[in-house]
Amino acid sequence: MRRELHISPRFQKKLKQFLEKHPDLERRVEYTLQLLQGDPFTRSLDTHRLHGALTNFYACKVTYQYRLV
């Protein structure tokens, strides 16, 4: 089952800025977003709930160094 991702204008702006600095990660980000639509808890994403001020949010990895929140 494919899920619909709700991407905010702020996320789009931040993603655009990020990809301008890291154009080599564009394909990886697209792949990660596709995996999120299919199964957000697939093992390769390492999806986990955040704590503290971001309690209602989840994060998943794009690469070892970068994550999506």
C-alpha cells in the first residue's frame, strides 16, 4: 500500500537548499521518499520516534550522516 506524503512548503524549501549543497544525494533522497511511501518502517530506513521537543515526529536515515524528520 502506498501512502501519501504530506510535504510542507518549509520542507520543500529546506530540501531544495540541502540539495543545492549536496547534489550527489538527490537520488538517495528520492529513493528514501519512495521507501517512506511504501513502508515507512522498512529496516533500511531505520525509522524511529524522536524524543523531547520533537516527540510527535519520526526520523529516518537518508545516509549514515543525514536524516529526514
